[in-house]
Amino acid sequence: MTENKNSDSLNLDPRADSMAQARERAGSLGVGKLSRHIFLCCDQSVPKCCDREKSLEAWDYLKRRLSELGLSDLGGVYRTKANCLRICRNGPVAVVYPEGAWYGGCDAEGLEQIIQRHLIAGEIVEERLIARGELAGRTERGLNEGQPS
């Protein structure tokens, strides 16, 4: 039986490479430096708040405008397509964090207001606001204990 002299330097856990790649990808997207994250309810399995085509048009508009304005990824704004945000009225619906601002009527016109006034200027768009609820901080909820920050 021969001993592999390089066994100390080999990482035998296949998840380690995947995790390193995921961390590298997150860094290239600016994940650790995001200022806002917008989730848009669209492309639902069973459309309830609006028809599927309307939601996909909104998604395409959001992606295009964030890119045009240099806000995507390293610009500090991250976007995520959510299958359903459970409001199911006046859609598409979006939520922007960290403020926890939930918006309705997020078609192209509504999204442009949210982009200009909330994502860029930091102002809540009251006329489209459904609800607001900032997430409690990690230390406020006791989640810091034993977890990396």
C-alpha cells in the first residue's frame, strides 16, 4: 500500500471546492457590499396577483434598468425573482431590504419610481407602499451568539 505524500494538501470534501467557488462568485457580485436588495414577485407557478406575462415584463424591465443605471451587482443593488411574496393582490409585488418596504403595482412605471426614489435616493415611495417592516438586527434577536458575523 503506497501512501500519498500529497494527502495533507488534498481536500477530500467535494463541497469545499463548491463553497470556495460560491464565495468567489458572491465576491464578484458584490454581495458583501450591497446597500439594497429588491425581490420581485414574478413568473409564478400559479399567477394570483397579476398575469404571468405582466410579471415577466416587470422582471425584464427591472433587470434592464438596474443594469443601465449601473446599480446591478457591484453598483450595490441586488435583485431576486421570487415565485410568490404571498400578498397576491395588486401585483407584481416587490419588497426592498433593508428597509422592508413592500410595494404593489410594480409594473414598469411603478418600478421606475421605486428605482429612482427608493433604490437611488433612499426615499420610501409612499403611494405604492403596501406595508413596511424592517428586519430586526441580529443582536436584537439574539442571533449573534455562536454565529460568525
